[in-house]
Amino acid sequence: MASDAGAREGFQPLPAGAVEALLRFLPTFAAPSFVPGVACGGTDDGSGLIDWPWFDYAPEVREFEQVLYREGWIVGFDWGEWQDEGRRLVDGDGLESADLDDLRRLVTVVFRKERFCDGTIAVAFRDGTLLRILHRVAQLKDSAPRR
């Protein structure tokens, strides 16, 4: 879908093992009992002051985030400009045909947007976006030509 665009944006190729590093989270995140974290704060202490709300993510989510950065899944591009296109991929059936560059853009949008809006990652877990991304990565890995 966007591999030429990825090259124009200067995305570095994923390092060896980057796909496998990501996919090791799939069984954990796909488990029905998995909880990505909990909402905290936002409470009134009785004085009329409200504690600023935040989301406390599970250790697996924080480890996943570290892997995303370390393995090159988070990419430098104008994600704010691209996020509407990403939303169209997620809302339609575009995610099922997305290439690795689009998947990298999507995880970048989710994890960078979290910096501005606490809970963005939780929403991406709850609505199935992150799980769909991981399933698509697995599908691309399985369909890659063997060397």
C-alpha cells in the first residue's frame, strides 16, 4: 500500500528480528483476560480540586512500547497530518491489506498521540486496533517469501 511512501519518508528498514519481537506479544494481548491498564486519578479530594486523570498501563504494554521504539516500529513522519488516513484504514477494511509501512505509521500515531491524550493506547486495545495490527504483521510474516 505505502511502501514507496515509506521510502520517500526515509523509514529505515526494520532490523532482523523486529517482526518476531513484536509478535511475541500477540498471545498475551489476545488473551481474553488481558487488561492493558487502568484509569487513575480524576477524583475530587473534597477540597474542590480534582486530581489530574492518567492511565496506568500494565507492564506488558510498557514493554511493548519499548520494543516498538527499540525495533524501529515507531517512525519519524508527520503523524498528525497522516492520522486521518490511518483512521480510514482502521475504520474500513484497509488494515487487512496494509503493508508494514502503514502498520508502522499506525503504531506511531497511537503511541505518539498518547503523549497528548492519556488513554489513547487503552482505546486502541479496547477497540481491537492493536490486536488487528499484530494479526496483520503475523499474516505478512507468514506470507513473506522464504529464503
